[in-house]
Amino acid sequence: MKRPRMDKDVRSLSEFRAKVASYISQVRETHRPLVITNRGNGAAVLLDVSDYEALLEELELIRDVRDAEKQVDAGAAVGHEAALRVLHARLRK
């Protein structure tokens, strides 16, 4: 997903309502989010579905890494050899 361009990717809610189909096409083609404002303040962001899914996957990966770092810091990590033994045992079942 690309970053929004403030000169092209910010629209008021009233403008968005009037041209919703064209803005959806724009987001799909450019893969840049569209920022929708209401009374001059950011109100919503329109994303392409594939970009949204990629963003969620990346967020899940980051959370997994943070959880793993916490486990390592807490001393709950498993060494490489021990992990291999566990995996081999599971594969044999």
C-alpha cells in the first residue's frame, strides 16, 4: 500500500458522497488510501481490499514477533535443538 498524497487523496465527505464510484476506482487503481474529512477533520480512510488484508497480515506478524520477544525476555524461549525434537515428535504422530 502506498502512502496517500495530500494533494490528491484527501476529500471532504460531501465530495466523496457525490463521486463515490470514481473514488473507489481511484483507490483500486493507485493503491493509495483516500482520506475522507468531515468539517475539516479526518473522519475515515478508504482502502483497497487487498491492501487492507496485507496491512492486517503485517500487523499480525508484528504482534507475533512482539509476543515472541516477550517470551524470550521472560525466559520462556525454547532452544533450537529442543524445538527440533518437539517438531519431529509431532510429525511422527
